[in-house]
Amino acid sequence: MPPKRKADTDADPDALPKRRGRPPKNPAAAGDQGTDAAPGEEAPKRGRGRPPKDPAAKAAAAAAAAEAEANGEKKPGRGRPRKNPVPSGEGGEAVPGSDKPAKRGRPPKAAKSAEMAGGVAPGAEGVGENGAEEEGGGRGDEDNHEDDTENAEKVSPAMYMPTSYAYEKVAGNLIKLISWNVSSFPASVKKKSLEYIAAEQPDVLMLQETKVNKPPKNISEKDYPYQYWHSSSAKKGYAGTALLSKIQPINVSYGVGHQEFDGEGRTITAEFNDFFLVNTYVPNAGTGLDRLKGKQDYSLLLEQHLRTLDAVKPVIWTGDLNVAHQEIDLTNPKTNKRSAGFTLEERADFTRILEGSPKFVDSWRSRNPGTVGYTYWSYRHACRSKNIGWRLDYFVVSERFMPAIADSFIRTEVYGASDHVPIGLLVHKLSGNV
């Protein structure tokens, strides 16, 4: 066992071992650090950061910068110099039309397949059960279409209108009716809606949610000499309907006899030889169902109007009816029980109209009883690409007139000018002159 060391207080200071670490600062060396102190004075403390610039050098730099700016040269940037761009072939390819290489990072997403770009076929698998509310498939307020379109253009290649159409000309004993919620007629024109109309060539065209304050001049009177626009007088740029015809109607009337609904331009009725044609834009029940009661009031008035007409001659009722009647008519029925367009109240109102006396028939569902088909896809959350949709647009026909119906169809491919697609009805001419 080694002998005990003497206490530090008893030890010779010169014999003590030196501690490891930094040597003590030498006050006398303060002058070497640019802080010379006069004898007997304490050395000033060193400041942190950069030493102050020489005033003369600062003035010279400012003069040089001013001269460079006057000559159109850029001021020298602060901070770190830019890294050299990645050479082509070393982590990035040159951008077309530029000598700059592509940025590093994740590669661009691959373009979606042609099938996806045109919209997944109705009934496709892989649609989540919570798609409607959690992924934006639910129905909201009816004034947000244009803003949604701007958002969708950034993320969804499935919303662009087709570049060409190939529709067969209908036989001479048939008339073609087309109905389309255009989600703002002026906006739809910018997105190529007129090209579709020119290719389709309907005999009578019904539009909903036109949002025009006066009749537009986009559709030639030579093509459609009989044009009827019912715009909203209660609120500019809101709701509205239109009926454009190559066939002269016997009579045309507007509204259902209610000041509020008629002021929103929601109903046009045209009488032809064989039938009445009623074009409607049924109110949306609204976000939070705040307009559900008003929608039910409109449904009662409309039902009375339809039955009054049907007592005279058969009725064809069309438009955006803002209801998915059965569970097959939307992707996510379980999560939309209290969503506008699928409440029990709205569905019951529609059932009452169909099954009352005399009866009316949902023409497309009658011909396609087990088929999934949608007419509306929200612009948000890529609902079109995922095929999260609703069937909200209809041709409803007096039951006794169904033998005159040659076909009822949905133009699923015509998506992009609106968040709805057109629907069509082919009708046999019974009297020769419609």
C-alpha cells in the first residue's frame, strides 16, 4: 500500500503536478490580441462576432455597389455561393428547351394510364368505404364549382375534356334530348363545352346551373333558333336554367309558382306536341342541411306542377335533381346518410313522386337495373380518378310514355367542363311533329 500523500495545503507549490487543460490566459498578452492596454489599466474585453469594418472600406464598397447597379449589374448576393448545377447525366437530365438540368430529388410521378385519365369504369374495385366524406365525395354547397376546378387542374389529369367525339346521327323518327349541369355556362365554354355540344347535336338541350345574368351569345341562333334562359333575379351569377331547341315549342313557361324558387331561375317548362318537357335545377340541401326544408318545399310544388301537366299529356322531367335515389346511385352510401343529396327525407320525396298517381319512371335505372353509373364527381380529392361518384341527373318519364323511349344514356366520358356529365334520352316521334 503506497504511503499517503501530504495534504495539498502542506505541499510545496512548485512540486505540485500541473493540471491538464488549457493554460491560463496571460493578461500581458492582451496587447497581442489587438487590445493593448495602458500600464496599470485593465485590458478591454474582446467582443463577439466580426470586428467592425473600416469606415473607409465600407464607404468604398457602397460606392462600388451603386456603380454596379447603375450599370445594370446584379448586386453581389450574401451568404454561401450557389452549388454548381448537376451536370446532365449525373443525377438529372436537362430540362427541355433549357441548358439547366433537372433538380435532384424524387423523380416525377409517372403519367396515369389512359384508362385512369378517362375515369375508372363504373363499378371498379378499390374505392374506399370512407371516400365520400373523408375523401371529398360528399355534396356541399352549390356555389363552389369554379374554385374547385382551379384546385383540380393542379392534381387531376382526369378532368380534361375529350379532344374528339364520334356520335352517330340519330334516325329521322327519333329526337335527341340532352341535359347537362354545366356548373357555370361561361366557365364551361372556356373548358370546351361548346365543342361537345356541336358534336352531340341534340334536338333539345337543357342546361342547369348556368350562372348567367343575361342570355349569352355563344350558341348560334342558326343552330338553336328557340332559346329560353331563366336566370336568377334574386342573386347574380347563381343557379339558373336554359332550354335551347331546334324544334319550336307550343308554349314555354317559367317557375313553379313560388317567388323564392322562381327568383332563382330553377324551372323551365316547354310544351311540344307529344309531351311536356320540364327542365329543373332542384335546390341543394346545403352544407349542414340548412336548406333541406326549403328543398322539400320545392319538391312538393314541383310534384304538383308535374301532375297537373301529366293530366294533359305525358311529361319528361329532367335536370340536376340533386338526389341519389338508391344506394347503388353513389359510391359510399354508408358514410353519407346525413349528407345533402342522400338523406332519407330527400330520397323519400323522390320516391313519392315516382310512385304516386300517376306514376313516373326513372328512365336510366329502368333500363339499367343493376348497373353502377354516376353523373357527378367532385373535383376535389381525385374523386373522378377513384370513381367516387353520385348519380344526381335524371330523365324521369310518365309511366305511360315509356314505350316511346328508345334509349336513356350517360355521357360518362364528357367530364372536365363541369363536375357533372351530360345525360341523354332518345324519344320516338309519335305525332310526326313531336
